[in-house]
Amino acid sequence: MIAWLRRYAAADDPRVATGNFIALLLASNTPFYPLYLVAAGGASMSRAAWLTLCCFPFFCAVPAVARWHGYAGRLFLAMAALANTVFCTWVIGEASGTQLFLLPCITLAALLFRRSERVALVGMLYLPVVAGVALFGRYPVSPFACMGPVCGGILWMNAFSVAVLLALFGYMATGIQDITPVRANVPSTCPRPTRRP
């Protein structure tokens, strides 16, 4: 299974391979999040917990999309992460601090896209910011949202998870080396070949 997952996530482009790895990492953690949520918030969060699994198939599909088109796969991952954050914030409620995951979404964009990919880079850097500002205090009321002291434990859990993700993304960024063509630097003052008599 591990060998198959490595082949599934493999890619020649280092940023595509990084995105595939992150997608599978998120997918592997998603089934455990409901358990963390119940452990932190109690049995009252059991109904909301299972709704957080909705984005699981999207994370699993990222390497398949990237195999078809690397750029599309990276963009798909960035959008899936943002959609998952917004959806889970609505389900669990803003008091849970789930919107803090918008911070890793911003870092993820910087990790996935090159400066030459300006549209995707700028778009996915600013879209989480816009979503956070526009939706702050405006999420529709969820019947599954945490209430009262329950939210404190969930907030701490989410804040800790965000810190771990940011540290992981920062560590992964140090290992990415883009493959760029190397051009020979020919000095402009090269001596011209002399003609033989």
C-alpha cells in the first residue's frame, strides 16, 4: 500500500509532488478529525464531526488530477483546502476557531505556485484573506455548531493543528528546488578567433 501511494503521488515537477504529498497527508488525517472533534468537544459534537469528512474524496483525487495536468492538480488542492475550511467553519461554528485554517491555506498557495504562475499565486494568496474578511460574523447559523465551554477545547485543538501545518509547510518549502533551464553565461568580451593566414 505504501509503495502504491508513493507511485500515486510521484511527479517530475517538485511542486506537483509536494502538492500530491500534502493532499494525501490531509486525506489520511481527515478520517481522524471527527474523533479529535468528539474528544475535544464531547458527544454533543458527534453529528457535526462526521460532516467534516465531505472533502475527503477531493483530497484523495488531487494526485489523479495532477497526473492529468500538474497545474490543475495544484489549483484543485488549493481550492479544496479553502472550501474545506469554509465548510467546516460553518458546520462547527466560528467559536471553534476553524477559520484559523485559512492561514495554512495562504501558506499552501505560496508553496504550490511559482512567481511565474502569477494568476494562481496571487489569486490563492488573497482568496483566503477575502473569504475570512467577507464571512467573518456572517456564516449562516449551523445546527451543529459548538456552544459554550465546549468550544474552548475545540479552539485549542484547531489552533494547535494550524501551528503544526504551518511548521510542516515551512519545512517542506526549504526542500523544494524548482527545475529551471541553465543558460551558459558567455562573457561579452570573449576574444574573437583569429584567422589563420
